[in-house]
Amino acid sequence: MENKIYLHCPRFINCSVNNCPLTSGYPKWKHLAGDLQRTCILNKVVRKRIAKGNSKNLKYIGLTPSEFNAINYWKTVEKSVEKSPGQIVPVKAP
């Protein structure tokens, strides 16, 4: 049974986004031609907080793929800086 995390969204009642980051099917669902809203406008911090305790079913923990990839990229940059303090270490983009 799917955990309905999106029900905790403060915009849920008025939202018309089919491809919600708080659903387990995200981002594989497609937008429909008549969609009023194509993307979620809820703040990233709020989406992340809602998904925090229920993220086992969410591939991107309530974030968009680009937000999720950016966070992971910066984590790798931080690790490379920790390994070599005082030196500039080139990091390849994912």
C-alpha cells in the first residue's frame, strides 16, 4: 500500500499538479495538456520536511531530480575538501 505523504502537503486541497514530488510515482508521471499547474510550487524546505520521516517510498526524498542531484554533488565536494584541507581539488560534475 502506498504511503500517502502528499496528504500532509499544506497545498494539497488546492493543488492540481499531477507529477507531485511527494508521491512514490514521481517523476515518471507525465503532464496532461490541460494542466493548470505543471510543477510543484511548494518550497523545497517544506517538501523535504514533509518527506523526512516517510522517505523510504520516495526516490528523491520530496525534491525534484535536479535539487536532489545538486545536494548529492555538494556532498561529494565537501568530502573531497575534507580529505585535502588547504588544497584546491578538482571535482568532476556528475
